[in-house]
Amino acid sequence: PRVIFIDAQENQFDADIAVGENLMQGAVDNMIDGILGECGGVMSCATCHCYIDPQWQALIPPPSEREEDMLDMAIEPNEHSRLSCQIKITEELDGLVVRLPKSQY
Ligand code: FES
């Protein structure tokens, strides 16, 4: 599936991410600046923070309590915030739009 990343300056980057892969790993593999994923996906860093475009939110299972807690440590979280390491790519997420935060620190 194709994922479209849009950074804070409205630059757009497309990435092909395999079904079953998590969004953080897919972004890192595609060298998307703005997703760091320093803890490797074990929910202890929040440097994989991103914003899911509202029209896609319903297709993604809601965050766990631990993810919610970690999101409080992200920079400028809002109601669309997610940790990208917790989002599993599925076939139906083809075309997913993900916005990148200004910074992860
Ligand atoms: Fe560290 Fe997602 S990669 S919380």
C-alpha cells in the first residue's frame, strides 16, 4: 500500500509500505525525515509521533492506554496524534495520508 506523508512545510513524500509492517518502520525504511522511531517501536520514545488524516482515522484501531500516555510526551499532540510504530499497515490503508510534526523534540 502507498502511504502519503506530508511535512509541516506541506512537502509531500510517497512511500510503499508492505502489509503487516508498522508505519514507523515503513517511514524509516523510506527515509522519511520527521519519523525517528528511536526506541525501535516499543512505545518508549514518542519520536515516531505523527498525525493521521481525519478521513483515515476510522480505519485504524484506536490507541491503547499506554500509547495515549506516551502521546502526552510528544511535541504538540492533538486529537489526530498517533505513534506510528503502533499502526499496522493493511490493504485498506492504501492511500493513507499521514502528517508529520514540525519536530520530534
Ligand atoms: Fe518509539 Fe514509536 S518508535 S514510541
